[in-house]
Amino acid sequence: MQFAERILEKLHHCRFSTGQSYTLSAGVAQLASGESLDDLIQRADEALYAAKTAGRDRACAAEQTTTSVSNMARAAGTET
């Protein structure tokens, strides 16, 4: 999350040749043990939309997840 916030801060101080200012919205997620990449991307995407909904030009962290038995079963293809 600190990395995304540093990028935002740097962007605020950039001067572009177009004369326009730009904004950045970011969703940040950390891969949990046993989590699939699809689930990681889904959580990051949800955090991105939360950042946009909260007013844009910000970074939002995805909720932390714990790998549940159902997630492990789904990853193993044994979900019932």
C-alpha cells in the first residue's frame, strides 16, 4: 500500500507537457497463502473500484483473506 501511495504523491508533483493534471486510482492486494491468482486479481479489482467510488485519485487496499476449506477445495477441483 505504501508503494501505491508514493506513486500517487509523485504523480501530484508531475508537470506534464499537455498542461493537464492526471489522477490515479489503484487497488492493492497481497497474495495470501493458498490463494489463486484469479482470486487475488478479483480482490485487487474490487479495491480499485472502491478507490474510484471513494472519489478517485487514491489507493485502496483489498480486504485480507484467509484461505478457507472451500477455497482450497475449489483450487483442487474437489468442490461439491
